Amino acid sequence: MKAWIIAMLLGLTLAGCQMMEPRSTTSPERIEVIDRSEPTPSEPEPEKRPSSSDRVARKVAFPESEYARLEKCGTAAISGRLTVGGRAAAQAAIAVAPVTTYSAEAAEKALAGVAVEPADPRAREYTHTTRTDGSGRFKLSGLPSGEFYVSGSVENPRSGNPGIVIRQVSLGPGQHLQLELSR
């Protein structure tokens, strides 16, 4: 084969390649979703619910000093709707937890499809929870200002397998944030 043909083919092949700019990691809000309902061909079918033996130990110890700086309640509120595939997620668990090194580890593991051991009771004092109504709507009031993970536990309607939607938000004093959690 002539050298100019090889050079032309190589040039045509490379012409379709483009350098993509990396996504900014400093965006003010992030939406993360994990769905363990569709295993890859090399992966075994996941169990419906993790048993206590499937939970991994936390590596981050409860940071007392970090939590001591946080307020447990305030004047802010979050309301919204949780949907899965366009359908309301009725009676789904919603949790609002402050962003800390401790909660960040749990969120990271959850997004990777790994269940961690239950949170320290002291951390749960700062976590606000509710359930969605029949329309997938939820509301939590009395929240302090700060950075929070808002998570919704969802179930794939086709497979029944668990998943989670996590969104990081900022709340100011007295702010009422409307939020759509969906997958």
C-alpha cells in the first residue's frame, strides 16, 4: 500500500476525534443517580434489599467537631416531587442531611451502589426525613441554612430493585426551595 494512502486513512480516522473539555466540578448544584436494576452482562443480578451483612463499615469516624458547628433546625424549607420514569414515587423515603465528611462518604458509597452501616445516632439528629405522598410530593420545613444532600430512595417499577437520587443544594435562612428529584 502506498504511503500517501496510509497517511490519508490515518488523517480521516483522526479527523473524527475531538478533545472534549472536562465538565466543571464547581457547579452550584449536582444531580447524581444510581440505578442498580439493570446489571451488566458480567455482573450478577443484584439483590432486592441489602442485608445487614451486605453493608460495609464506614471509614470516616463521626466528626463531633464538624457537627458541633451545625444547627439542627431553622426557618428554611424544601418541597418538591420525586418521580421515576415520569411516574410519581409514592411513599418513598426522602432525607435531607448536612454535607459533612461523614455524610459525603455515605453519599459516595450509595451512588456506587454500596450500602454502608447505619449512621451514628448523633448524625441522625441533624438529618430531616419524610415520605412522599401518593403524588410523589414532599415537604420538609424547620431546616437550618447550609449545604445539604437531598436524597430520595426509589424503586425501579419494572424490576423492584432499589436506587437512589441525590442532589446537593444550598439553603439560606428562611428560604423555601422547590426541588424536582427524578430519574
